[in-house]
Amino acid sequence: MKRRPILIALAVLLALIGTGAVYAYVHTADSRAVNGMKAVSVLVVSKEIPVGTPWSSIASGGYVTTESVPASAAPSTALSSTTADITPTFMATFAIHTGQLLTREMFAAKAATVGALQIPGKLQALTISVPLPADVMGFVQNGSQVAVYALVQLQHSPNANQQVGTNPIVSKLLIPRVTVIAVSQPAPTSVSGGGPAPTGSLLVTLAVDQQQAERLLVAQKVGDLYLTLLTDSSVTAEDGGTIAAGIFSPSLLFTR
């Protein structure tokens, strides 16, 4: 009999706890429903926005209107006004059609269009033309490390000193090591020889800095470019180059 009042008290306490939990759930559910029904302002496209259109033009060009929608229907990144904190030069990354809500993800900084080329870091892509024998039998391929040499026939000036010869040929290392990022033909499947010597030229795209690009452009205009294929342990270093003079008169080192 002494346990009966205790059990009754526990039952009453559990009933109160259950009632409180149900009330709290219903109250928060009502709050969520009310919040979801609240109206928020969003930007809706009224005129199609072409890909690449800058945000500054969209904000001032009559592309959007402001509308009210339930909060539950608006993405968390939806733009609410044309004064949104977006960099003015950011551009639409795709065509945005009439009726769409604008979100921040639709705009980004303009990216350079380079197609399939993978240009490392801050370098530039430059394509050079080399004779087919100058590409190491075709084994110069995308990703190869190469050295670039120039072979130039100098034009002799009539007033120049004749001691160095007439129209000498000069070879010079232009770039000790550079990465190939594209070539115009596939690599051979074996190193077997045979058949006639290849003729024609090959296009090779290199990842270069500004100074390297300038040297390559000048050298290709006045002579031929040749490539050597490098390994990780290959050693190259710029030097004075080599000259082959057709006619020359050497001076004696020792005289009496």
C-alpha cells in the first residue's frame, strides 16, 4: 500500500513531461511553418542573361526584377537586390533564362579560355615549328622536358671584319629546360628505323615565360629551332654557342 502513492506520483510526472514535450514540438513546428511562409525578396530574371555578362551590366541593364517568395522557396544564396555584394566584374558562368532566381553561384571571375591546354602557373603557351628530324624521332610529346636550340646562318656585312668568315652558321642553346604541353603528332610505337627520312615540320607548344617567348620568336624568324629530349638528370647550361665559319684567318697565339 505504501508503494501506491509513489507509483501514482510517477505516473503524473511522466504525463506532465509527455505533455510538455508534445507542446514544445507543436510550438516549434508552428514556428517553422510560420518562418517558411514569411515572404523574402529575390531577384528574378526578366530578360535572358547571356553567358559572360558582367554583374555591373545585370544590375543596371534591366535584366532582373525584385519579387517576393516564401522563405522556404528561396535558396540560402539567393540574391535579394541589385546592390548585393558581388564584384562588378564577375560574369554569368552560363546563360540564365527568364524566370530563374539569381544566386551567387551563377557568377564568377572571368577565366581565360585555354581549351584542353594545361598551362602551368603564371607561364604562357607558345607554339613553335621545328623540322621533323629536330623532334627526336617524334618522341617529344606532351609532358616532355626539352632543351631548345637555335641554328642560324648569320648574314655577313660587306663592311665587317672578314676574319670570322663569310655567312657563318651559329648554334646556340636558347632555353636549357622547358615543358612541352602539346604536339601536333602522336608518339611512335617503337624505336625501329627503316623507311625514308621524314620531311616537313612539327608543331610543338611550350610553357614559357615572357623572356623565353621573346627569344624563341626572334630565333624562329631568323633560323631553325631544334629540340633535345631531357631526363631528370640531363645537364644543360647556357654558353657562348658554337660558330662554323666558312672562311677564317686565325691569329697566332705565340709570336717571335
